[in-house]
Amino acid sequence: MSSKQHQELHSNVLDSRRSTCRAVCIPLCTPDGIYSSANKGFVATQLMADHHEIEEVDLEAAYNQEDNADHHEEEEDLESADNNNHRLDLESRTKFSHSSEVVYPFVATLVLAYQSLGVVYGDIGTSPLYVFSSLSLKNPGEDDILGILSLIFWTLTSIGVIKYIAIVLRADDHGEGGTFALYSLLCQHINFQGTVGIQITRLESDKNLKFYSSKTAALQSTTKAFFENSSRAQSVFIYIVLLGTCMVIGDGALTPAISVVSAVQGIQSRSDKITQNHVVIISVVILLMLFFFQRFGTTKVSFVFSPIMLLWFASTASIGIYNTIKYYPSIFKFISPHYIYYYFKRNGKEGWKQLGAVAMCITGAEAMFADLGHFDKRSIQVAFSFLVYPALIITYGGEGAFLIKNPDKISTAFYSSVPSPVFWPMFVIAILAAIVASQSLISASFSIIKQSLALGCFPRVNILHTSNKREGQVYSPEVNYILMTMCVLIVVGFKGGAEIGNAYGVAVIWVMLITTCLMIMVMLVIWKTNLLLIALFFIVFLIIEASYMTSLLLKVPQGGWVPFAIAVFFLIIMLSWTYGRSKKKEYEAERKMKEEDLTELVSRNVHIRVPGICLFCTDLLNGIPPIIRHYVQHVGSLHDVLIVVTVRTLPIKTVLPEERFIVGKLGPEGVYRCLVQYGYKDVPNMHDNEFIISLLDKIKEKLESHIEVELLESAASIGVVYVMGRTILKSNEKNGWFAHLVIDCFYRFLQKNFRSAVSTLNIPPSKMLQVGMLYEI
């Protein structure tokens, strides 16, 4: 691309840019190949929105100017900045960019809210199928039923409406929700550098990215300093994050099991010939069909499932109104919390044991947050507040009204409360709704695996994007079949018994407890929340969720161990993978080359320069990896242009195209360093022409002579070849048994049997060469 074409390209970019100005920081390479903010070669390009001009300013001067500004100027809003020639300092621009979000029109929000019924709310919407039937109260009286209804109402209100709809959904990471979204949000404010779990190297230039935020207050800075200076606190925090992630994935296997089995069991109330074995077989067939249907994607799934859930909510609410009028018109007096007091006063410890069953009324609440990337915040809030929540309250009220007059039917409460003329239509709708209920946590599992994969704490699996409009709608065949296998084993192993419900309740409450802990961190570190409000949030929800958890601990021997077993399974995978990757990074960091070492290596070993460009891909962020020495010494030649490329995934949603590359020139002629940055929602794609053109344009900005530009263009006309460093880890004999087990067994198994880095970067196989090297850890 000529210089004239390059200028025309930038002119087009400027013309299409919104009126907000952005700064792109391009750090030069230090002598040892490390990108450093201390280097005075740091240059910022500030785009002036009103004049569409490009001017270069020294970043150090910008920082000095920022430091001399008073506190009032730092807090000026965007309108005030526009009045000052539209110049924004880096911190103000970052704050503005982070808070901005896409707001859909009202009609689009309603459409998304309708679609969310089939993906997000199937789980919590079908909870009336099994809540009352999971209770083990003998001869419950009117006060008992009213007490249970009051518990259900206040649980749905406090956790569903107040905690998730009003508070937790606000803690999204630019539209992404779930445990890893909270973690990535915190990583933008806390520099985690522990040796356990996820490791993310932070650069000074990170805070200049559009979707990065790092502004803190005094109290927040204290909390931040505590975590940054305490390796133990970091390790505990990361373990909590990984445990919460694994528990949500476990929900993806338990939710389909309990939902489908509970729906199918209704047929037993109409025929004594239908045994539990028949229920299990029918359930397994339905579950297999459900998981095979996942490959069509969230959009097609929601298109089919949303009408079913709309019909389900309308039907159950109608039956609830019918039962209320027929059996107990004043049933909704359970809204008064004093019935909870009388319930525990009468039943004591036995009533406390029933909390595990009551907790299942809120199952699926975590899906509202975990599935946020598939929709948006407003659509999920609208759907729950104006349809799901009222329908659930009416449905539970109708069941309670029926049970007050028919307490002996509590074991089959839902189907017994359905009027006989509509039983079979309702049975079919229930089966379909149970299938839909399974979708919420399955979709959430796909999203979480993609996020954990991008952050480097899960082995590479195939991630397929199923929608051109919504980035968050993904599908993973490997994860899908793992969940399917677990789900079928759970149903067959427990024969569709009460153990599935016990396991499900434990998983749900543990995920909610972990979310509460992470939200406290978000409030302390990111939000400017008053300490009294933080304490109120923590105390209230800790009491509620811990009360349910203490009851569910009694269920651990009766199936409650299953979610922990699933969590341990995925924890072993995640920790083994992150441990191996951390040891690999340590090995490379200890043996990395400096710029003068590379210059000497090239002058001594390279006798031939091959026409073309070579992109040498490596994981080492700072410095030159030892595998390049291995490559040069054995090959004895280099391409005319060698670009050492490191793909870096940041703990943010996305990186803008103009912020994608950070480049620098290394010592030998035609050798460059490039850092390619992606967010965890971005899809790396290194084989298309746009990637190569953008990379070369960015390098040309750093070149000073026409000879270098001509060499780069000449090499580009020949073609590009990709060289991947394939490293094999082997534990040193001096290491203990733990290192041998993790490195030689677990990590090597994962490395061999999961996808390679080549597949995740979308590098064309015809242009790729792998160089192997053994790392003795």
C-alpha cells in the first residue's frame, strides 16, 4: 500500500468516526524488546472530532498536564469537555467510553424480551413443577402453606427482583454477564499477579483502550492495594471465581435433568402402569433431542422456544387464577412476612429442613446474569418484571390455594392442581416448557466457556458463533456433548429420584453465594457505593442464602455431592491448564532474549534472507522467546521481514480496530515486534487480507526511511508465512510428585486432546509452519 493510499485510508476512517475523540497510544520497543510506559518514545495520537485533524503529542507531557489539573477539572462531564475544543484527557475519555452502552429502541427491547423467554426464563419459569412436590411436610395446615408461600414470595422478590434485576445486572462488562464478566471487570481495576489460576499481564497502555476502566476513589484504592499486595487474597479470590464458574457449568447438566424428569413424572398421576423406569427412558430421549438441537444456535432455539414459554406462563397463571377463585380467594395474604414467623414457630427444625426445597423457586435466577450477552440488560429486566415474576406469584398462589383444601396432594401438587379437562394439554405444554427450561443454563455454559477460554484458563475448544447480529450467541460442540453425557448419567444413575433435586438446590445456592461475594468486590473496587449500603447488601443476602445453604448441607449425602463432583472435574481441568501455562511463561521469561542477543544471533547464524514476510507467533508478551533462537540456529535463514507476533486477550469485552496493534522495531534489519490485542468477545482472525494490511500500515507508521518501507512492501507482495512455536512441557526429575502429575499427565493430556492454538487464531494451514521445542520445567 502506497503512502498516498495510506493517507486516503486514514481520511476515510476519520470521516466515518463519531464525534467523540479517542486516543490511540503506540509504545515503542525498549532495548530489550519490552514495551514500557517509561519509554519517552511513547506517542499518543489524538483525534480531533471537530476538525478531523491528527496531531502527535508527547504522552509524558499529557500526563504532566493531567497531574496539574485540579480535582474539579478531572470530574468534568463530556459536555464541559466539548466546550473546551473537544479535548478530553485520557482518564475522562476512558470514563465516558466505559459508561456508554448501546440502547435499543423500545420495540427492539420488547422483541429481545420476548426472545429471552425461550432462553433465560425457562428454568425459573418451570420451578412450580417441583417446588411443592419436593417438600416433605406431613399433613401441612393452612398456616404451613401460607408460610411456605410467603417464603417463596419474599425469596423471589429479594433475590430475583432486588438482587439480580436491580443490582447484579448493573455489574455487566459492556453487555456481558456471569462469573467471568465480574472477574474481567475487576481485572480492569486490580492487577492480579498471583501464581495461582488466571494470569493477566497488564501494560500501561491498557487504560487508554475504549472499553477499559481504571478510575478509583480513596476507599476503592485501599481495597485495590490490599488485593494487589496479598498473593493469598488473590489466590482465594481466583479460586472463588473458578468455583463459581464450574458450579454454573454444573447447573448446565443438572437443570435439564430435574426439569425434564419433573415434567415427565406427571404422567404417573394418570396411570399406575407407568413406572419410574419408563419416566427415565422418556426423559433420556427428550434430553438427547434437546442437546442435539443446540447446534442450530440461540436465535433459532429462542424462535421455537419463546412461544412455548409465553404459552406456559399464560396457562399456569390462568390455572392459578382459577384455583385461587375456586379454593381460597384470600390466598394472596401470604405477602405478609408474619406467616414466615408462624411457619417456623410451628415447625421448628423440620421447617428449616424444608428450606432446601423452597430454594428451588429461585432456580434460574443466575441465568438472567449469565445469559446477559445473548440479549441485553433492559430486555431481561422487562421480561422478568412484567411477565415472569407476576406469572410465578400467581401460579404459586394457585397451587397454594389448591393445597389448603387438598393437603394430601402435596407430592403431586402441580399436576393435581390442574383441572381435569385441561390436564393433557397442560402435560404437553409442561414437557415442552421443561425442554425450554434446560436451555438457559446450557446457553450460559457456552458463554462462560468462551470467556474462560479467552482468558486462558480453559483448554481450547471449538467455539461457533451462531448469530451475525449478537456476538454473545455461541455454541461449543465439545462442551455440549460433555454436558449431555453428564446429564444422561445423572438421570439414569439416580433413576429420576429426589437426589437430583438435592443436587440442583446445592448448586444453585452456591452460585448465588459466590455472586454475592464478587458483587461486594465490585461495590468496593469499582462502584462508589456507601459502606453502609455495602454492609446492608452483604448482610441481607448472606443471611438469606446462607440459611438455604445450611438446610441444603443435610442433602449432600443424598445427591448434594453431585455439583461438587462436577465442579471438581472442571476445576481440575482449569487449574491444570493454567498451572501448565504459567510454568511455560516462567520458563520463557527466564530464557528470553534481549535485542542485542537477537542482533548477534542473526549476524552469526543467518546467511540467507528469504523473500516474503514471516509472522512468528509466540505467547511471550515481554521480550523475545527462546524458541526463536531455536528456530534461527537450526534453520540458518530468515525472511526479509520477520514480525514476532504475540496475541493478547485482555479482560475486556472488545478492542477497537484502531487499538488492535502495538508495534515496535527490533535491532536487526527487517525484524519487528507486534502485540495484537483482542477482547474476550473478539474472534481472532489472522488469515484475511484486512489483518495483514492493518498490521503493515501500523508498522509503516514507525518507519523513518523509504528503504524500509520499500522492503516491507516488496516482502508483502511475495506473500506471508506463519510460524507457530509448538512447545512440549516435561517436568524436571527434581520436581515433586505434584508437578509430575499435573505437567506430565493432566496438562500434556489436555494439550494433546484439545484444539491447538493454530485453530483458535484461524491461520490458513497452507501457510503455516510449526517449530517444536521441549521445555523441561
